[in-house]
Amino acid sequence: MEKKSFKGYIYLLPSIIIMICFTLYPLVRAIVMSFLGDYSIINGSYKSIGFDNYKDLFKDPDFFKSLRNTSIYVICVVPASICLSLLIAVLINNCKKFKAFFQTVYFLPYVTSVIAIGIVWRWMFNSNYGLINYALGLFGIEPIQWLNRPEYAMPALIIFAIWKSMAFNILIFLAGLQTIPEDIYRAARIDSTPRFRVFTRITVPSLAPMIVYSSVIGMIGAFKVYNEVFSLFQGKAGPANSAITIVYYIYDKFYNSYKYGVAAAGSVVLFLIILAMTQIQLRVTGEKKKN
Amino acid sequence: MDIRIENLTKTYGNLNAVDHMSLNIKDGELVGLLGPSGCGKSTTLFMLSGLTTPTTGKIFFGDKDVTSIPPEDREIGLVFQNYALYPHMTVEDNITFPLINRGVKKPQAKEMALEMAKVVKIDQLMNRKPGELSGGQQQRVAIARALVKKPQVLLLDEPLSNLDAKLRVETREEIRRIQQEVKITTIFVTHDQEEAMSISDRIAVMKEGVLQQYEVPQTMYLNPANIFVSRFLGTPEINNIEIDVKDGVITADGVELRRGVSLADGHYKAGVRPESFHVAEGGISLGVEGIRMTGRDLLIFSKFGNETIRVLVHSYMQVNPGDKVEVSVREGHILVFDDADKLIGRF
């Protein structure tokens, strides 16, 4: 028995080593770093040990702005993306003729570089000759300064992110839809189920495990949003930092302000938030399963 | 509700899954659609349900032509082979679902569901999910769900194929009991001849999309329309032998089987069921090649001409391989078929 488990660990060794080097060690270092005042990554010197970084962090209005923005982002993007993806997945699934074509088209955002997508969306959001303002103009809506005015920066980011995150969700839901037996739908037909009720009472409950999975993965991903901000606002966080997110804040503190300790403290806070959110989610869904 | 099927045909590519089928089913009858897999029996059932559209032909429920009426408006209950219960709903929700879809108020729907659950004896399981039920219980839920909307016709697709042997016998009696209690015209599909014969009022035997015979079970068993039907019904399978008729005497392999029959001279195909033999001194002498004890009967294998034939005798009879038994065929139990495999008569 002992021997057997020892052999097992040898097989696991490569991935354990990689995990330790690239996940566990940086995690521990970041936590340690967050308690070192004026830490320098060049020579490893520091001036104090304690909560100075956290004090600085919680005094910084930009950090709170990033917290607020990230929360808004998560609350808007995750549910909207899941609802829209569900709808589109069901539509694609019912479309017999061009199923393969649409499956590919909807998956494109997932495999395309965020930077490239960002360039396209910058053009679409352009206030003078962008597609979005043109479309809105058809309904008599005045051109919106999507990317140049602080109050529109977050909405622009959210629209962009919803579109981008749908690809993965649609893929998951399409896979889930394949697992629902055809006979259940036939039975529903015999039972004279109205179309919308088939969707709400049969399709959605059958996809519940995929919806939970997508929301957990989507939420964790959304809390770590950075690429989308970077690509949409060309490396900035929107006009007057109006679309700053937690990870962007951490990035900015680390690479632009050289405040390594504060950046580390920010990462620890983000880590705790994600940890708490996933715990709540797992508990809620776990309890549902029991019932 | 009387059901009339007229010239029903379903074509897939260039294959006729169902080929010009015509059938009349009387109100309140239990009809078994019987045949080997791929014979078109399930296709027929799904055309009756409306889930499959016929290529040509008509279906009447009563005097009403329902051929182009969608399944939801046909007033049918359908039980799927795998039951197709809604897995995330409780038993009660499964049964009330069709009622609520039809606009029945929730309290009334619950009452009707409970009533139907009592008929199929699952009223103790109303709060369970399908995953927590046995196969037999799931089937009862499926039947209750099909019957709760008070349909005119109940359709069952291979209702017993997912159950184990003991439960199968139990459940088929249950289906019969429920059908009698609700007094509903019922059509079920099966490939098991014993199942079909034991509970059906009438059986429709199909082969390669063509209806072979539609008859009361006992009549069909005794007077199969053709060799296919004679072989399909009954276990152990009927013995097929070649016979010669000359001057009213039937002989097979040189052995006289019957005299004084009114049949034209010639060579015929014949069938003799294993239980049609009885032990008789001075009868046909058969060498015993093997025996199988089945309980009530003893099955003897013997060479007759070039064929191995099966003979059933009472289980108290003491025979061993190598022994000789003398048997004769009961009066009227030699089934004689013509060149087209059709039954000519029994002698």
C-alpha cells in the first residue's frame, strides 16, 4: 500500500513541481510581499513589516473605484452573458441547417486575440463613424462618446465583455443541450407544452449544472478582468481612470508606480474576494443539490 | 374511441418502413403491435401519435380524420420506451405538467394527479424525483402522466423492455388492469410474443412493414395466416417439416402422419407445434437426441428427416438421450401451407 502511493506521487511529481513553482510559490511570495513596507524587487530590501501596504491601499480612492467598477462589471457581465448565451445556444441548436456554421461563428471571439477584438470594437464604438452610433442614429439617438467620456467608459467595457464572454458559454450550453434526450421534448410536445414553457421548465433546468459551472467560471474570470480594459482603452483604464478594475489597479501599482507592496496587498484582497464568492456559490448550489 | 388506419405508408428513402397498412381497432380494446425489430411497429405507433407524419394513407379516430392533426391536439397519451420523465420534476409535477399546460388550475390539477396516481398505485411517491424510483415505478409515473389528461387513446412504446423478467410479468398484468379500469383504447408495441398474447385483445403481427395478420391471440396461435406468423408465435418454436400428400394420406419422410384428408396431391410445407405431439403406442418412432427440462414440460430434441424437431411431453416422463419415444400428432394440429407460405388448412 505504502509503496503504491509512493509510486503514484512520482507520477504526479512533474505537475506538482510546476504547481509549486508557478502557483504556490508566487502566491506565498505575494502574501509575504504584501506585509513588507517599501519592498524592492531589485534587491529584496524593505523598510518595515506590517500592515502599511494595506493602510495605503484602503486610503487610495482609486482602489475603491476599482473595487466598485469590478463589482458592477461582474454583476452586469456574468448574468447578461449567461442569459444571452442560453438564448443563442438554444437558437443554434434548433437551427438544423446552418448549425455547424453558427457554432463556428459564435466561437470565434474565444479563439481570437483580445487585442485584435479590442481594435475592432474601438472602431465600432467610435463616436463619429462607429457602427454602434450609426445604428443608434437610425433610432434617432444622438451619437454617444463611448470611449471618450468617463460616464460611458464602463457601459462600453461591459457591452464589449458580454459579447466576448458569450463564446465560451455558448459552447458549454450547446454541449449541454446535446445531452438532453430527444424523447423528453417529444413528451413535452405530447403534453401540449407551450414553447416558452418548454424553455423555462425543461431546457433551463436540464442545463442547470452547466449554468452553475458557467456562472462560477464566469464570475472568477470577471473579477480578474484586465485584458478587456487594456485592449479597449489602448493600455489605459478609460478616460480619467473611469474604467479601472482591480487587476488593472494592481498592474498599474506594480509596473507604473513601482509600489510592489501595495500591488501585492491588492492581489491578496482580490484573492480573498474570489475565495469568498466561490465558497458562497458552491455552498448555495451544494444545498440545492441536496434538496 | 374507434381507430381506423387506412393504407398507411411511411417511406424512408426507398425503404417502406410501413407498407399500405390497414387496421380497425374497436373502442376499448387493447391491441399489441408485434414483430421483430425493424418491422415498422414503432413507426406505426408514432404515426398514430402524430410525432411521425405518414407518407400516404389516413388515420381516423372515430369519424375524425386526424392524419394532419399535430400530436398535442390528438387527445392521445404516449408512454415512451425509456419513459421520458422530466428528471428535475417531482412525480407530482410530472403528472400535473400536461394538465397545467392545458390551463387546469393548480389545486384541481393536483387532485386529478393524485386520483390517477392511486389508479397506478404510486400515490405514496408523489414527492420523489424520477431518479429515486425503480424502473417499474417510473413506468407507472409515465402511464399516470399519459392518462391524467383523459386521452381517448393510450399508446405505449415497448412498455416492458426496460424491466427485469419478474417485473415484466407483473407490469403487463398491471397495464391490463389499468387499461380495463380506465376503459381506454390502447395500442402497445412489443417484440415479445408472449407479452402480446397474454394481455392483448387482438394482436397485429408485422414483418418488413407489412401487416401479416390481425386477430385474437388464441385464434392467431391456432390459425396463423402464414409460416412467418406461425414461427413468430409460441416457444419453443414451431417445427417446420416438408410433407407429401397422395390419395388423402399425409406422409413426411416416408412416415404416415394422417389419412383421409381432403387435400390435392402434392408437396407442401407444414408446421407442427412442439406441444401438438402426444405420446402414443404405435405412433411415429422418434430417437431422442437431447432433452431440456423446463419445469412443467420436458422438451425432447429428435431427428426427423433432415430436421431437428422439438417435442414437448409431460415432465414426469422418464426419457434419456438414446431412447425411443412413440408419438402421434393431435387431430387438427398439422398446419399445412402453400407455396406462398399461406395457411391452407389444419389436419
